Amino acid sequence: MKIDHNLLEHIEEIENVFIELKDGCRIAARLWLPKTANANPVPAILEYIPYRKRDFMRSRDEPMHRFFAAHGYAAIRVDVRGSGDSDGILTDEYTPREQMDAVEIIDWIARQPWCSGNVGMTGISWGGINALQVAARQPPALKAIMTLCSSDDRYADDAHYMGGCLLNENMQWGSVLMLNAALPPDPEIVGERWRDMWRERLEALEPFPAVWMGHQTRDEFWKQGSVCEDYGAIETPVYAIGGWADGYSNAIPRMMEHLSCPKKALIGPWAHNFPHNGVPGPSIGFLQEAVRWWDHWLKGRDTGIMEEPQIRVWMQESVPPQPQYASWPGRWIAEGAWPGPGVEKYVWAMNSGHLFDEPEEPVVLSFSSPQTTGVRSGEWCGFGADGDMPRDQRSDDGGSLVFDSDPLHARMELLGAPEIDLEFASDRPLAFVCARLGDVAPDGSVLRVSYALLNLAHSDDHETVTPLQPGVWQRVRIKLNDLAHAFPEGHRVRLALSTSYWPIAWPSPEPVTLSVRTGASRLTLPVRKPQARDGTLPDFEEPREAPGTTHKKLRALPLRRSVEIDLATNEMVYTLKSDGGEFDGASLAHLGAIDLDIGYTMMKRYRVIESDPLSAQTELHQRALLRRGDWEVRMTCVTRLTATATAFQVSGDVEAFEGDQEIAHRQWTLAIPRNGV
């Protein structure tokens, strides 16, 4: 990474400005401007998220937004209503109120003396999703967006449900958002009213995991804010970017297929992070690529970006499975549209333990996976941390029904979504299946290259629950995650099916046995032949960024992942925590520019007994610290999830301290009926 220190000479920074909305709510923003902007107005780039511009995200924000300002843009980083230093209450993610606030904010930006009237919107994750939502509202000044690691479908492709199955990420992410929403504003920004604002937030705090678990099917709650409901509402040009190691890459092919506005796509090997900090590598000069996009759409310059292929994708090579990768070998390929015209469907029959061109006589194969199947799955959404990638799949495959191809006689490259036509029967009314596509090396190691979950009681659609009739044969189509992967000659393709996938997905209420009728079931692979133009693609520039705030790490705690199995009870305990001795320890840093210490730590623990799905338990502990001189704020948040056969049980405990004085203590114990999950 090259850091351009001289860029700071050309910009000025405004630590905080309040944008007053029509209802009187003051929204806090941090600005970076070219020094000449008031005399020569420039386009603006907005990032609009609830992640505290002042402190925890400071060192992440500055290198990017300073870079944009140094290249002729007003960069505006805004705290969503109820977060950071903004007024109000954060009631949920992606609310209509949040979107309408953004429309007002964009109008305010366009009217400022330093703005030319053209505004772009950018963001990753939450910021990428609300950029799409705001674009669908068509504010006149919004001329283009960049959406990274985002989703067009809040139910089917976000942190809550996957294929109608409840993700444990719902509990983790909801708990993180609870703590974030409960933190106070900075007294140096809002003044003496900070304590009243803090109390208001604490009193109104919602147990977000339970809120989302109250909507277990794709109802109106999820349709609101899902731009897939009406792709035609987005007329603003869209640049969609993501990575194969991220949890959100599926939305990009869908948007490229269905959006009718000017559009581009880029999918690298990265996890849930910006491509200039992309892990696994190679990282790229994302900020320069972004400036090319903004120059074209906000300044009207011919940068050539729209003459290049519409879709650019990292074709990944086969590698030995490991917990993390500094870099993932491969090459850039290009398509003019999605699906690519050069992609052909290759169909294999699922015979008895074997993938083959022709179906054999049908055989019924039954399987029931241990509840511990899935422990080597890694994280649902990787952030590039050690241990969050899938490990060697052999032990998980041991609890699964497996179909292998013969060793490949030639290299085979896949681009797109594998699909399964499955003829099955269940012995229980509620069941799900996890399907995994693996790359089996000659030494037997298995690299997971794609997977999918499907709640089989959602076989018609995700809006209704249709319990299965035990013993009755049905057909279902399962679409796996999109991928770009090259299977080498001599490797085998593996399809593995399991009835559990812990701790990614919450278990079915009873142990399940599924039966599959071979010969009648099929696997379809999207095979792409290499194209000559792949080798002519221009290289991306090397990563560059502006300097960030200098901060001093007071204590850095590495993350540790461990799995313990009690051989007497067959209980498996999977723990991730900061390894600093006692849990009261926290990673600490000092932000010199605002004389603030910040600290945060989290422990998450998953438990399940091999034979008992009702033994499943998720537990998260978080602590956060803000400290400046005599001012100190501490918070703890403990959340747990268990379930009976008929209800989920969610508990939450949030404590807030100013110094040694307890300011608030909120507790929840909720039972949420299970609805086919």
C-alpha cells in the first residue's frame, strides 16, 4: 500500500457539521474539502452509515475520504440518525426514515457553496445497501453510486436468513448493532446534552436479533428496502463491487442481469473489505478506480471506464484449504453481460456416490448428519481475519451424503451458480439441506468452493411455510452461491449434502433423516471456456490511499478460535475470543487527534450436542470503552439464543457506566414462536 502524504496539502477538514432536517433532527457529518472548493465548487461523495465517524471508524474513514478530497471532491461522512453524534434513535436497519433522511441530506449537500450540485453515494455493507435504496428513491442530485459488499434482497441475501434458514450471523450482527446503537455521542461535539441523548438511546434500545427473528418468512418487513422488488426504480448508474470470500457476492450477478441503468461490476478474491485493503489478495488500486468512476459520472470526463468490459471477475485457482490466505492465485476475466454468453451448462447425474454423465438405475440413499457437521465451514461472512475461511472439508463431508466425479481429464473453469435438481423425502415435517461444492485434490483434501442452504419447508417460495409430508417424495431446485473457480486436471468435483450446518445455521427442531433418489437427481455446473480477451485486460493500479489519523495501540489482543469436544457428553463448544487473559481486557487504542481512548472486545461461543438440535446455544459477550481525561464511558452487552421445538428464546443484558456509576441496565427475555425454521 502506497500512502500519499502530499495529498494532505490540498485539502481542509471540518471535524463536524450538523445538517438540520425538516423535522428538526440534527445529523452529524464530517467533511473533507479541496481547499479551493468554496471558490470553485466540486462534486460531492456521500457515505452514510451508523458506525461512529468520530472515533471507532476514524482511522478507516480518513485514508479514503481524504483521497477523494485531494482528487477534487467534497467527501462527506454522515452518522445515520440515532448513531454517533447524530440526534434521534436508531430503531432498525434500512428504515424508510433512514432513506428519506438521506434524500434530504443529498439535497442539503447539493445546495452548499462548495458543491457543484452533483452528488455520488458510496459505501460498503450497510452503506452499500442504503446507496441502492436511496438510488431507488431517485433524488435529483444523485448522479451515480458505488455499492460494495451489499445486497439487493434483505431476506434472501443478508445477515439474517439464507435459503429460509436462520443464520447465526443474525444473532452476532444484531448484538453488535445493539451495542453500537447504545453508545453515547461525544461531549466535545454535542455539548452538555450528551448524557440526555445517551439515556434516550438506552431507554429506546431494541433487541435487534429478536426483532428480525419475528419475521421468519419473506414478508413486507423484508420487502421494504429490497431493491430486487423493483430494479427499474434505479436509474442512477451503479458500480457494484464485492469479493468471493465475502457473504454478499451473489447480489452482483443478479444486479448485472436485472438492472437497466448504466452499470459495472467487479468481483475480486476479497473478503468483506475495500479492494485496496483486500484480503485475500491481490488488492488493487480501488480508490483510483473509484475516482475514474466519479470523474465520468460527476465531472463528465472521458476516463474510458464505460468502454471497458461491463463485468470483471477474479477466476480463482485451486489452492490447498487453509484458515486464511494472504493472496489467492488466479487471473482477471471479463464478460460483457451476465450471464456470460460463453458459459455453458454441464449436467451430471447424481448416481450412487458418483457424479457421471448418464444416470444409473435409481437408488434410495438416506442420511442424517451429526449436529456438529459444519464446524469447519468458517464464517458466513469473512472479514479477512485468521480462521474465518472454510477449512479442509473432509471431516464435515464425513457426516454428509457425498457424490464425487471421476478425476477430471482436463482443466474445468466455472463461472456462475451451480444448481441441483434434487428428488428427496424427509422423515420430519421441518428440515433443511446444506449443499456444498468441493474441489477434491489428489491427496484427498477438499476445498469448499460454493454452498447453499435451503429450508425444505420453503420449497415453493420463501413467503409461505409448507411443512413436509414425511415419506412423500418431492423435487426441489437448489441454487448454490455464484463462483469463479478453476478445477485442475486430475482433481475431482464433489457434491456434499447434509441435514445440519452448525454454527452457520440454526438446527431444525428435530434430528432429520433425508432420503435422496439417485439417478433422478442432477447437478448442473456453469462451465466457461477461457476467452482471448481475458489476456488483454488492462492492469489495475497498485493500491494507494491518503494518510490516516495517527493512533497509538495501547493493547492489541489477537483473536483465538478453539473447538472443544466433551467425549462423555458429545457436546462441542466452539469459541472465538480476544486472547488477553481475563475477558475484562480489551483491545485499546489512543486517537491523538481527539485525545480519546477507545476499546472493544467480543467473545462468541457456540454449543451443540452431536445428537440433539435443541441443545444448540449461541452466546456473545461484548465490552466497549470511551475515555478522555476524567470522562469515561463503559458498556457491556451479553446476548444468548436457545430454542425449544416450538420457540426461540432470546435474552439480552446491556449495562452502561459513566465512570463507576451505573447509568442504565436493560434486560430482555423473549420467546419467539418458530415458524417453519
